Amino acid sequence: MKRKLSIAGILLLLLFLLFYPQEALEASREGMKLWLNILLPTLLPFLILTGLLLHTGGIEKFLSPLSKLWKTVLGLSPAGAYVFFLGMLCGYPMGAKLASDMFSHGKIDRREAEYLLTFTNQASPAFLTTYLAHVCLEQKTDIREIFLVMFAASAVCMVFFRFVIFQNRTATESISLQKETSTASSPGTIIDVSIMNGFETITRLGGYILLFSLLSACIRHYWKWSSALCVLFLGTLEITTGLHQIALSNLPYEMQYLISMALTAFGGFCILAQTRSVTDKRLSFLPYIGAKCLNGIIAGLLVLVFSQIV
């Protein structure tokens, strides 16, 4: 069934490209503009620099002195704390990529890697400030409220998965993959490998954005039902174009705000596909999917609570 659905989807996109080339071209341009202007300059430097840190083994030196604090507050090792801070700073899909890399290099075990996936892969502060608050919501809601809702939802997910889902799971031994470089390699080799790995990851993400942009344009063209349902569905499909469509819709602002916050916390199916593509296949992806659904629900509920309080 999956194979048949995949073939049907591919044929549909091919027909859309052939019969509606102008719409397909515009969708491709929008997707590549997002990749070139946002993802490439913001994520690629972090991908390269974190690769250098992994290969040189410099992470533990920075975070090990406070290992008891990370364990008590977050339930994480120093390497896990590094994933937490950088993942929350850089946004999708950096948290998942770092957790997977730490597991692949033997820095953390499987349990910690899957636990990290549930709360470190979030929308970045830059995305919340510039795109969500300024562009989509037109600064009608205080940015402090947006940050509070998003990070509170993430914190609830962290507590739930730490003390309910992963509480009784014992640590599993991680098996290090064969590394392309080691700490004994020359600095030039380490830099080259980190750059190539960074470009490989960012190119893969660009491919997913392109495909989902085409799929969104195709659905918009053929959708004949309620425009509100179309906007909601497109938001779950690809977060950036979805938020833009919500902002352009005729929905009341309160409804736009509620849907935008819930969808941003969820991330959309494009983010799910991107995250899976950069995650070690030995890690279970089910906790991450459950966490993103829970995150979106909690964010929506918190918006309703804040609307009543304010």
C-alpha cells in the first residue's frame, strides 16, 4: 500500500509539473528561496562547526565541569546538554541531527538520544521572532508570550517523556560507527570532512523543502473544498508556506494565532521527513512523532489559557 501511494504521489507531481509548469516553477522558486536565504546561511555554519567539535572531542571539556547540574535538572550527560542548548538555539532539524551524531559517535546511549529527540528539535528563536511574530502575526501578539508558550510546551514534553516514558528504560550501550576521521587526523582533514558532511545534510534538507513546496502547490491547485480546511492541511504539510497561507486567510486573528502556534510547535510533515533523514536509523522515531503531536496540542491549549488570562 505504501509503495502504491508513493507511486501515485510521484505521478501526480509529474503531471502537475507537465500541465501547470508556471505554478510549479513559482512553488519551486519559493522553496529554493527559503532554502537559500534562510536554511543555508543559518544552519550550514552550525553544521560545520558542530562537526569540528565532534571530531576534535572538545564538547566534554566545556560541559563536563557541570555534569551534576545537567543530570539533575535535565536528566542529561554533558554531551546531551550540548545537544539541548544548540538544538534550542538553531531550530529544526539541528536538535535531531546533533542527537543522532552524538549517538553515532558513541557520546550518548540510545535511551538518551531518543529522549533528546522529544524536546530539542524545536523552532528556533530567530524563526519565532522574525517569521512567525513579525511576518505572519504582524506583531499583534507580544513576542514574550510566543516564547513563553513555545518553551513551556517543550518543557512539559521534556518532563512527560523523562518521568513517564523513559523513566523505566535502562541505558543501552551505543555502538560507535566507523568514523571518517579521528582526533589524530590532521586539522585539514577534519575541516574537509566537516564541510562535506555539512553540505550533504543541507542539500538533503533542500530536496525535502523543494518536494513539499511542489506538493503544497499541487494541493492548492486541486483543492475544491473549504478554504479553511485547505489552509489547515497545508499548515500541517509544510510549516513555512502553511503559516504564510494562514496569515493570508480570512480567519479571525485569534484563530490564526491559535493554529499558527500549534502548527509551529508540531513542525509539519516536511519537518518530520527532514528530521528522519538526518536521524540514525537505529533510533526509534515513534517517541519523536508522539512528542511533536503532544507539543502541538499543549501549545494550542496554552494559547487558549493565555487568551483567557490576558
